[in-house]
Amino acid sequence: MALLSIKDMSVTYHSGGKDVHAINHVSLNVEKGESLGIVGESGSGKTTLIMAILRLLPPGRASVTGEALLDGRDLLQMSTQELSTVRWEEMAIVFQKAMNALSPVHRIGKFLSDIYLRHRSGASRAEAKKVVIEMLEMVNLPPRVFNLYPHELSGGMMQRVSIAMSLMFNPKLLIMDEATTALDVVTQNQILEEIIQLEKQMGITRVMITHDISVVAGTCRNVAVLYAGSLLEVGAVEDVLVAPLHPYTQGLIDSFPSFDADGKKPLTSIGGSLPNLTNLPQGCVFAPRCKRACERCRSQIPEMKSLGGRRLVACHFAGGDE
């Protein structure tokens, strides 16, 4: 059984009397021990999907349908009390801007210790301090950080604090939402290497949200491609990024620079822009921007096809079906 199973999930925002269809019938499994990267350009719905799973979308302004099963339990049907425990002890998230996740008026040690004591009510302050310092050291931060305020840390150090906070209760599932995007390349690589080591050490399953294909290629085993709220392709990184089957995946790869390129292959962009999510195209959501689109693409939504193993693609041209 998958650790996380998303079944036919849709998310609709209600704004100004209009319905914005941000996620459309997405189904996706994340196996235990897996590292999955979810990629797509800005506005594709990557963060919305994760926020829906965590039930952090604004009530009344967003409608969520479908299921999000964590070890067989539907997160969307849990009570608020049960969910508050699951969020920290079984799944945790690292957001892009660490400063927004930390209290500017509390020292790092006090902030993290309070979180620990909230979930371990019988623990002492001394025990909480010991655990927090151990977690800081685990992400290569010195014990002195315990007594510092967030503004006294660099961006990389704050991101490491956020990671330490997310791993404090050894969760089964770690979600990273553009968690290293704002960092310089050197710091980003250091943190990603540390995360991979921590995964092996702690047996963590990771879902990484990013628009950077190189991050997925270097740190994830599997990848899912999201576009305008629809899942277009899923599979192992070495399959999807080496031999993409969906034209959108190919477009993402062609628009990304490579240090291995001989300089003869120019970068190409994907023409057009994301569709209006209040009025989605009738057929394939990518058809208006796709160079291979035919009349069938413009009138009929392609089904998600299984091409063996975990390779999935939603394209009329995939698998020899044209």
C-alpha cells in the first residue's frame, strides 16, 4: 500500500463570483521510501495540490473533492485534533521562505522547544532543549543557533532550521515546497545532499515541489509533471527526463539550460501561456500550446495511460495511439 495516495482530487477556488479550477482530477501514489519530484511552471497547481492535502487552503474560498490517504487514512476526513497531530508527527512540510515559518520575536531554541513540548506534554524543558540541539546538529548547525533569533541567521541557516523543525518527530512523509529555490547554488546543493543523507538515515519519504528540473534530476527517483492543474506524465526520473512522452514534458526539458550542451542546441521556450483556469480548454489542457495537437486533442480529454511499471502519460499520441 502506498504511503500517500491521492485519488481523483480536484480543487476549485471561488473568487469574485467565478470558479478557478486549480486542480483537476489528479490521482497519484507515493510509495514508502520514494522521493518524488512534482514539476511544472508557475501556476500549474503544484503548491495548491500540497496545501489541499495538508488542509491549509482557506475554508469557504476553496472546495476540495477526492481523497488523500496517508497510510490508508483520509486526511480530508480527519478531525481537526487528529490532523494537528498527523501534520507534525507523520507528515511535515518545509516552505520556500523559512523566515515566514519562524517567529521573529522568539529565539530559535525557544520556538522549536515549544513545538516539541506541545506534542510531548510530559517532557521537560531540558529534554526539549536536548532534542532541539540534536536536530540542529543533524542539519549541520552549531548549538549556538539555539540562542539566536531568525534575523541573526543567513538564508541557508534559516532553511536548515526549518528542515530541523520538520524532522523533529521523525515523520514518515516530508514535503518540500520550493524549499531551496531562494538559496544560492552552492548552499542549495549542500542542503539537498544533506536531505538525501537524512532520508537514508531516518527512512523518510519525500515529495519535492519545484520548477527546477535539475533539482528533480539530481535528488529524486520519480517525477510527476503537472500543468494547469492536470497530471500529464509520471515515471522514473531516468525515463521521463531522458525520453519524455508528453509534449509538455519535452518542452520543459528543452527550455532548461545544460552544462553538458555543446552550444549548438539553442534553448527553446514553450509558446503561449497557461490557459484561463476559469474556462479550461474542452480537450487536452495543453492543446492550445502544443505543436502536435490535432482535432482530437482539442475536443477530447486524453485518458491517463499506463505504459508498464509506473510510467503513466496523458496524451493521445503516447503508446502508439494516434
